[in-house]
Amino acid sequence: MFDDRFEQILRPYLPFLPPQEELTPGSDLKDLGLDSLGTVQLLGTLEEDYQVRFRDSALTMDTFRTAGVLWDTVQSMLHPAAS
């Protein structure tokens, strides 16, 4: 699962997610209210807070489809696989 900071960053961009409802890896971000402007703002916030840079290949709608996919993308930038 993701860390608390990730959920705290993500929740303000999800206006249709009630405060008491759990955010799960399968939560569809678009269904929860993430729009294109929110996606751009969220991208900047994640890069700043986690000190990472999203690669061009990660700048797709699929990356921002669910909380789990987005978290996996952030994790992969934090802990790149050894080559």
C-alpha cells in the first residue's frame, strides 16, 4: 500500500472522495474527481514532495488512472531497479 504522505497529497485533488472513505490502490482517480488541471497540479506536488521527476514515458493518463498505479510510479522513481 502507499504511505500516509501520498494519501495526504492525493486527497485534496479528489473532491468526490468522502473524508471517511478509504482510498485504495484500485480507487479510480478520475471517478473521484481528478481532472486535467488537478493532474498537472498533483504531478508538481508529487515531484516536489518526493524529490523525483516524472519521466516523459510516465506522463500518461494510465499513470493517473488509479491510486495504486500512481503510487507504483512514484515508488519506481524513489527506488529505481538496479540495472
